[in-house]
Amino acid sequence: MLKISQTLLGLFAISALVGCSKYKPSQTSDLAELTDYFSSEGIVSDSIGADSTELLITNFAGPDLVPSPSCLAVAATGEVFVGVDMIGSLGKTPGKGSIMKLVDSDHDGTMDSHTEFAKVDNPRGIIAMGDQVFVLHTTFGTDSLATGMDLVVFEDKNKDGVADGPSKPLITGISTQNQLRSRGTDHSTNGIRMGIDGWIYIAVGDFGFVDAEDREGTKLTMLGGGIVRVRPDGTEMEVYTHGTRNIYDVAIDPFMNVYTRGNTNDGGGWNIRFIHHLQSGEYGYPSLFKHFTDEILPALVDVGGGSGTGSYFMDDERWPAKYNRVPMMADWGKSQLYIHRVSMDGPSFTQQDENFIKLSQITDVDLDGSGQMYLAAWDGAGFRGNPDKGYVVRVVPVGYKYEAYPDLKAASVAELAELLKARNSVTRLDAQQEMLTRSKVEAAAAALLIAQDTSLPLDSRVAGIFTYAQAACASGVEELLKLAEEDKIREFALRALADRKGCLTGVPVDLFIAAAEDANPRVQVAAIVGLGRLGDPKAAEVLLEMAVPASAKIPAKDTEGPHATPNSAIVLPHLAVKALVDLNAVDATVEAIDSDNYKLALWALRYMHDPKVVDGLISAFAETENNEKKSEILTDLSRLYQKEAPYDGSWWWGTRPDTHGPYYKAENWSESEKIKTFLVAEANKADASQKVFFAALNDRHRLGIVELGTESAPPAVEEAAIDLESIKNKKGQVGAASIEDVILAVGDIKGDPALGKTIFTNQGCIACHSIEAGQVMKGPFMGQIGSIMNRDQIVESILKPNASISQGFASVQITTNDGKFYMGFVTAESAQELTIRDITGTATKLEKKNIKERKELENSMMPAGLANSLSYEELASLVNFLSQQK
């Protein structure tokens, strides 16, 4: 009876809270304009492509100026800044990088002049804004060893095309030193892009970072990949999303939707995926995306093999409608710029991906204020850069006419405000950033008029809102509250109100509590995220009311959950859980175990490693008679038995990490023994059928509690060894010819893929390569090789295996403490052990604590000459078979 009374009191408290507030949830929404913006009505997908009748693609600069271009950015005024990276992703020798500035002074599409703007190594991201150029790059010490990665800003106030002096660091150490030294920048921190909210968004690869520091002294550590953002002055650094693999760039639309296209983990289940990033969201790599998919936000699509690179959201009405208002995503592996056509789906999107522009190993894409697109091509520069490879092209619609870009420095604040109405996002952002260099009072007043003007398109009003919020900070709260009364722009007013933690004074939590129950799910997202940022514990009540959909269910044993299928129903409860954790709402969440919506409370509690949580769960287990709830409480306690160990950057999980979950490197904490005692006691009481449940908990959460038992593991599969020596010593047509002749010959022969499959086995390829995701992991995964390499590149990799060792699959030599040596591919790795497979196919598990030395070898483990005995027809058949593996 006492429990019922407490629950009723809680409900009365919520009713009183809502009743006393002057803010009420809106029962209406206005999504018509936003829906229309993303509508693809009238667009015929099969008409998409870089047709010469629609687009004009011309060379702009070649390898003599921009060899190995890893990234580029275009100023609104048209100057092109190219990151030259002669170190590449696996090289480690400094002094080979620069930022080149390319100028087309008469705007005829041909470069007229160039300068070396600055020297930097491993440039990975560039933003050109006014007289500032932001660059993300690797830093090296006097000993020529990498020290980390920094986000810096250069200035060129005299406009001579050369940086005025040394750069100013905005963030230091935003990639792990150890991995940069041992591997290079292949999974490091990458592209940068500024949104209309004025934040710089940073694509963090899954090296993660330790103690990255901004100019205020704020320090962050992140295990794995995601998005981090920071203000242009290097302050307010914070994590935006987490749980991606190796994203290279971000695309941002005019309404602050953020998108990425990532990288595959080479047959380990995480393929190229297009993701809509929702602030505070968790996307699950590597520990949750397979077996804990009930806890993550899924990607919008899995597109198979490839290697995502530069990203851009096209918003320019001078371009044909079918190429406008879409995220454009480059894929280095597929040498293709893609369009991902998004359609509204509640708080998120669904998508349709389409081919757009073919370009050899495309690395980046950007647009200027006059509508000119520029693309960078790596073009076979390899993993360590090449002075003879790489170029930049210019792309415009056929019939394009250059429009002179205004001189923003000479413009008044009122004139700059007018440019917020421009029909392209480049001009709006450029005008905004110039406005913010002027009188804040004057800029705020002009921007507010744009935000309030209901006759303007939504994108201009959103630009006005975020410009006003940046200029006014906390003094703008009152006007933003008024804007939040309008259905159409409530979402953006709420985002602006909670966007910067230094501007929260006077922001009423009651508005966000009411908006969490708004009729518009996008408003609900803004409200829920905002509640987590505002930090008021009374927000927990409404967050705990978010319903958990039936789709949020634990995958069946030995199956993967739907980690790349849109699921709009999961968004609100997922973000509510994140907000509860941010609020550290332990007491309210424990109390909610007794509520009708206990499932959301239990979801949130599994991330709260607090003694009160453990005690609350144990108490709730004793009090409830609901067997389903009892099982879920036991699941929570199992999850809380361990926690993720603090990340110190001394290790990395490799390209094929342990994906079992829920933690990568687990450790016990103060309540582990109490949890173990409770679980063992309950297991001892259980009958035979119930004991299976405890064994399953033990296995799924990797508790290692012997008393709970374990389910039987499947037997290991061993494969027969293959004598590669006998194969490589045979001579035939291929072995008697030069590599150039072989490539030319194979290029003229189609080959039989069925024969190629047989040769794949007979020539020993099967010893070191698997071709299906379900097969035992060996060396470089061939199941997607056709998405990564063209036919010529496949031939070269077979004939000259040392020329281009696949990323992540260099051979490794390990010496153990007892003096034994192992050489092969690391095919699986957890925090405690790894599996190394040698050239004969023999796999050996080694405990990491027993490893004395581990080093990556310069040469491939694949012997040269394995194809020597083949005829041209046979090699062409093998190449054809491999090229079909996508």
C-alpha cells in the first residue's frame, strides 16, 4: 500500500508542476515547410548522375601543385585551400605537408595563381572563413615523432595568400599520440565544418583522444569515435555524439541536422553507414552495435563496402533541383560522390542513396558563395602519399554564370543581415560570421528582425535565430522565448536557448519540460537534449515518462540487432536516457522503477554506477512480483557489475576490435562484490531452467562469475594449412611478364568469375583471406575488395603485395615473455587477448599481459609470386571474381 501511495504522490507532483507552469505543451505543429524542403517529389532517382549535359567538370589543379590532396575548403569568395598530405594515412615522416591556396581571379574556371599558404603535416580538415583559415593537422616534436593533433587557426589579414604568422592553437591533443606514432593518421581525427549555430564540428576517428584541451583549459577524453564541437575561438569544447568508427567529415544542413558517412571495419559487421547525428546520441561502435542494439541510435542505411571521406550538404538554388537540398558524401574506396536523399521521419529521417559524380579516390568536396563546387581526388596516391598523384576539379551546372560575391568587410550590419536571406547556405554563414565581428548589440538587433519575419523562408529565419543567439547570449533569452511560441520555429528557438552553457542564465526549465510533450517530435528532441544541458533535476520527471517502444528489445542470442535500419520510435527515449544520465538523476530514476514506465528507468540505470542504484535495484527485485521486471532488474545488475575502464591512450582496439560488448575494457568498481554476491545467491535459489538465464547473463555481459555457469561454446573451426611456397615457385605467363604488361593484358580480358573463385582457393588466397563476413577472420577481408580497389589496383596488390599494404592488415611480429615469436595478422583483439593467424592459417590466442614486444612489419606477409604460374586469362578471372566482392 505504501508503494501505491508514493506513486500517486509522484503523479500529483507532476500534475502540480505542469499546472503551475505558464508553459504548456503545444497541441499543434507546423512541419509543412520543413517537410517540403526535404521532399523529393518530382525527382527521378535514375536520372541522377554527372551527365555532361547537366554538369561541367574541369581540371583546376594537378599533382604539380596539389599532390596527395587529403582535404580542401573553399572560401565564400572563391579561393580554394587544399591540404597536401605527402605523409598519407600510414606514413610517419614529418615535413611533407602544406596548405596550398589556389585562386581563379577572373572567375573563368581556370586557376590563375597559387601560393603556399602554410606548412602543416597531415592536414585533415580545413575551414576558410573571412581572413581566418582553420586547420586540423598532426603535430610533430623535434625528434620527428608525432605528438598529437591540433585544431589551429591561421590569419591572412593582408590577403597576400600566405599566413601572417604561426597558427594559434584552439584545441591541442585531439588524437592519441601512441596511435599516431605507431600507425599514422588512418583512424585519427579528421574533417571540420562550421554550422549556422557557429560551432565547429569535428569528425573524430576511433583512435579517440586523451586530455584534448581547448583555450579555456577544458579537457576531454573520448574512447572511440564520434563528433566533438568547439566555438571558433577555441572555447566550450564538448562531445556532440559518440560511437562511430572512422568518420572523415561532417555535413550540416541549414536546420542543424548533422550527417556522416563512415568506414567499414573489414568484415566485422560495421559496413559503410550513413548516419543522422542527434546531439548526445550513442551509435554503438564497437561494443553495442551488434548485441546491444536496444541501446543505440541506428544508422539510416548500411551501404556495404567502401571508405567514406569528405561530406557536404548542398543548399544552393542555382543548382538543379535534383542536386539541391541533399547531403553529398564522398567515398574514397568507391571513387564516387554520392547523394543521400533524406525524407522526414518524425524526429529523424529515412534516406535513398544515389550515385552522383565519379572521381578517382575522392577525398573532399566544398562549395563557394557563387555556387562553384570543388572536389579533391587522391587518385592512387597510396597510403603514404605520392608526389605524382592527386588533383582538384571544379564542377558547375551547365549554363552556370558567375555572380560577383559581395565585399562583406565593406558591408554595413544591415546589409549583412540582408545576406541572411540569401538562397544558399554558404553566403548565409559567411554573412553571419562577419556580423558577429561587429557591434554585438547592432548585430543582435538586425538578426532578430530576420528571425521574426514570418514572410521569410525557414532557412533564413533559422540563420537569424542562431545569429541573434550568438550575438546576444544570455541577454537574448526573452526574445528567444517569444520566438518559441511559434510552432514553425519552436525547435530552433529551443536549440538556441540551450545551445551554449555559458548563455543559460534566465532560460526557464519549465519551457523545456512542457516542450518535451510537444506535438512536434523535432521540438521534443530539442527539449529533451536541452533538459540534459540545463542541469535542473526536476526535469527528470518528464524524461522518465518517455515511452520505450517494442522495437527496443535485446537481440536473440548469437544474432545481431538492427543497427543500420531507421527507427524513429527509439529516438525520444534514447535521448531521454542520455539526459537523465547527464542530470545524474539517480534518486528520481531509482524511484521510477516502481512506475508503469519502469522500462525507461531500468534503461537509464544501467549507465549509473552509483551505490544507490545498486541498492535500489536489489530492493526493487525483492518487492516486485512481476517476473519480467525481475529479469530486467537482474540484467541491469549484471550490466552494472563492471564499468568501462578509463581510457589512457596507451592502446587501441585495432581495425577488428572485439564487438561482443557491453564494455571493451571492463573493470570492477566499489559495488561489484555486492552485485556478485546478490546474483550468485539468486542463481543458487533458481531451478534448472532458471539457472540457464543466469548463465546467459554471465556470458552476455562477460561477468566471469564462475558460480553462475556458462552456456556451451561452439567448437573452434580449424582449417587445413596451405603450402604457399610450392605455389609461388611455379612459373607461367604472369611470372614471365612485367607488371605493366600484365596490367595491360588483364585490362583487355574480362575473365570468368566462376573460374576466379576456384583459383582463389587453388592459389592459396583462402589461407589468408576470407570473402564472407560469416567466415573466420584472417588477413585483409576480400568480401568488399571490389568496393575499395579497381581492377588495376587489385592486380598490383597481387603482384606487388608490399606496394600497398591494406590499412590495418600489415603483418605483425610478436615476442612473448617466454621468448616465443609469432608473425601474422591480428584477426581479433579484446582488451585482454588477441588472436594472431600465421601464413599457414594457424590461429593462436595470446594474453596481452604475456606479450613482451609487438611491432608492425614494413612488408606484407603475402609472398610475391603467388600468381606467377597463372595465365593472363586465369589472373583476369581471379581479378574479376575479386572485383565482384562488394
